[in-house]
Amino acid sequence: MDLMKDFWNGSRRALARAITVVEDEREGFEDVMKDIYHHTGRAQVIGVTGAPGAGKSTLSDNLVKFYRKQGKKVGVVAVDPTSPFSGGAILGDRIRMNDLTLDQGVFIRSMGTRGSLGGLSRKTADAVKLMDAFGLDVILIETVGVGQSEVDIVKNADTTLVVLVPGLGDDIQAIKAGILEIGDVFCINKCDRDGADRLNIEIEMMLDLGESQDWRPPITRTVASEGQGVEDVIQALADHRKYLEESGQIEIRRRERVKDEMIDMIHDRISRRIMQKIISTGEFSGYVEQVYERKNDPFTVVDSIVENILK
């Protein structure tokens, strides 16, 4: 396949095309993933999550610049809401990170959520693997900022950076949503605003209420729009990476990720086979009518369909 030949030769265009092939599930997409799988697992994968308006994109932009100064090649997967018309990403973080696009050591890809409720595209993990195999050292996954469902970032990242901002009035909502439970590093962005100290204390209190862990998430402060405090975030992320490696937690997390990924693939394959089998017989429309006309209930009908398929 010429695409993969160019990919292994370091063509950024080939990387972009490979992600598109996999994201759209075009012919041969599974062969692409099989080809690259043995070359994955080397990159540092960081999830950047938090409420909309917290400044995740600005912070990510600064993180990328710092990593580039360290000589590292960086990938960014910016997960945006999906346009209901085109199915494409509508916020376009690549536009906001425009000054990075000319850097050959940076690869940025916007991906639509495509109906995925976890704030992440279902193909995010595949895009990360492709960037990893391509030889990128650090990969940032920036979520769409959907609040309660953002906990899905844990399934894709080695380290989760939670970005909060004072004055939004959603501190308690964030805590309820479980956002604070998934953070490995916290960042209070726009910390020059009123309420930064109070937010800092609230996070500390929530951490104190949680179970005692070997790793206590540090709380960093930034004004990302001015580049202030970004070095502290970089150091906190590096410290967490060191902790993961020395404690063996990175293997535990990645093994769990493989398990979750395989279960998701099994669910997807089975549901597709079931739908193909049901719809191809033409019986499904009849079942729909039965339920709609109250001649039957959906529970009985679905049990019957599943039982027949499993036979």
C-alpha cells in the first residue's frame, strides 16, 4: 500500500490520510491499524479536559510550544462537537493553533465527536495510535468540554490534566460530574481573576475527602493567554509520568485500556452483525409496527430477536 510506504517514510500528508481512512472506515482501514499496532506504546499521551471556556486550547498551544523547545515532536487531537450537517468538527482548533501549523514537528488534527457521548470521538484512540507509530513523542488529546461525560478521557490518556477557571460558577458541578476524580494534574487557568484562591482551596478539600493515593494531584496556576505558569504544568506532567513508570501504574492503565478497547470492538462487531442480520430479513419493520401499535412490547420483541440470533 503506497499510503503506508509514505507513512513509514515520514510523510505528514500520509499520516493525515491514514487518520482519515481509519476515521471514515474506508476500505483497508483495519489493515492500516494492524500494520502500525506493533509500533505503538512509546508516546506520552496527555488528556486535556475541563469546562468550556476554561482556556484548554490556549493552554494546549503553550504546552506544545514548551515541548517543542525541549526538542520533542508533538501531536494534538482536538476533539470538537460534530456539525449536524457535514459530520465534521465545527470549532476547528487547528484554526486557533494556526501559528503551530507551519512547524514540521507539530501535527494537529481536529476530530468530530460524531455522536459519541464521552466528549471524545470513537476514533480518537486510533488517531493517537497512528501519531504514536509515526514517531511523535507527546500527544495531547483536548476534549470538547462537555462536562459530565468527559471522564472518558481516562480511557485514552496516560495522564489527565483538568483545567478549571475561577468565576464560572460551575466548580461544584465539576466536582459532581466526577471531573475532579479523574485528574492527575489540575490547572487553575486565568488565575488572575477573582476566586482563584477559593477554587484552589475547594480542590484541595475535595482531594482531602478522597481516598488516600500514592499520587496526590498537584494544583498548578496559569494565565495561559500570557504564557504564565505553563512551565509548572510541564513539570507536573513530567513528575506524573515519572510516578507512573516507577510505580508500574502505566502498565496497569495501558492494560486496562487494551481490555476496554477490545470489549468496545466486540460490542461494535456484534451489534453490526445483529443489525445486518435483522434488517436484511425485512422482519424488523414488522416488529416496529407491532410495538408502535401496542400489539407487543419492546422488551418481549427484543428478547425474542436476541434469542433467535444467539441460536
